[in-house]
Amino acid sequence: MAEGWAKSVVSWECGDVLYLSVPFTWLLSDAKVMAGQHKGKVIAGGPAVKLMGVPWADETPDTCPFDALAMHNPLATFTTRGCPNSCSFCAVPKIEGKFRELPIWKPAPIVCDNNILAASNAHFERVIESLMPFPASDFNQGLDARLFTDWQAQQLSRLPHVKVRFAFDSVGMEKTVFGAIQCAKYHGLRDFGIYVLIGYMDTPEDAEYRLEKVRSWGIRPNPMRFQPLDAQQKNCYAAPGWTEQELRRMTRYYSRLRWLEYVPFADYQPVANNLFSQEGGNG
């Protein structure tokens, strides 16, 4: 369900106008080249543009006559914008502003809200109703485990099939995240994803502990390597206490547990030529 996302600049033309949607700051250089090659007007938008600005575009509107999100993934939607939290590693407060519920939205099975559990119960119930016609749905950006309740779990259990995701950003969140998982399981939910932030105000030992803890819960973790909000290149930052090699090794291993399940992390030695050839936002 989460597959199908474009991982590059998304572009489309209407007449002589070129529209660019730039999801990550490290793609701005690609977008600039595309703009320079176009003979007409250029309108640029997206998270990276809101974070950094782009002097090479004619316009950078907050709105667009096209559904830019659908250009990235036609199965995706937003029902709220913003987030009441102010996590220092996250771009959402900077690009979306205050948390707000949208009065109308496009019904679609991939819900991209950054903190939908901050919404009212009435809004959340409306979202669940909008998802009922779909055979499967996915709360792609994750649910805030600190706000997760029995009532919300009951609402989610009404859906034919739903992917429930939480974030385990620090060791101090362990009991909260585990409690949310147990609550979800109690209400019959079975498909889980756990985002694990690594390389931000932690150590390799701390990150490995959280990744392995998620595995002990019977869930494959999804390692999320920290990217500075103004990163000009992807995976260019290694925090104090980390090495580039260890960050890539950890990200690569825990992203491939479907194939590496029975290889202990301590024994994992990726081929040197391939270690730095792959891998792969803000907030």
C-alpha cells in the first residue's frame, strides 16, 4: 500500500507552464536544472520549496490548480494539516503551520496526515467512514502513540484491513509505543509498522537497541536515517558518535530484514562495493 511514491521531483506541464513539486531539499538542484531547461513559466512547490525557497522559479504558490499530492501518489490524501508537536528534527511545523482539520478531502486509502490523532473524535470518525469502501488502508505517516486510545483502536478495527504505524524516536518512548501496539492488538489490529529514527541525538547502541526491541515485538522496524532540514545531499550527515559506514550499515540491514531475518546484525557485513551505492526525509 505504501509503495508507488515518486522519490524524485514530480513535474507536469499545462500549456507553456511547467509545474514542479519537490519533496526533499536534496532534489532542489535537479528541479533547478529542469526549470532552466524549460522555455516558459515555472511554478514550483512542495516541502523543499517551502523550507528553502527557490529564486529560479516564477512562482512558488501554496496552492496549485492541480492536485500535487496525486501526482506523487494517486492513492494518497490529507485530512488534516500541520502538527501540534514541535519536534526539532521534523519539517512539518515549518512548512504546514498550525494543526487544522480539513473540512473536505479526497477519499483515498493512504492517509498522509502528520498527526491525525490530534484531530477531534468527530473528524477521526469521518475519516474512518471515508476509508470503509476501500479493501485496505494505510496511515502512512504514523499515529502518535502518546495520543492513541481504545476508542481510536475500535474505530480502526472497523476497517476491512488497515496498516497501523507508530514512531519509536527515543528510548523514553518504549513503554508508550509498546502500550499502543498492545492496545491495537487487543482490538484485533494485526498489521503494524514502526518508524525508528536513527542518527539524531542518539548513539549506535541506542539505535540498535530500539531496532532490536521492535523486532522482539514481532514487527520489522523501518529505520529512518535523520536528514538535516537543509540537506543539499541525501545521507550526507553523520552525527557525533556515528560514522557514515555504521549509519549505512544499520539502515541497510534493518531495511532488508525480509531477506536478512536470520543473520544477526553483529554478523552482517555488506559487500563493500555495494554499501555506499544505495540507501535511502525531512521530518
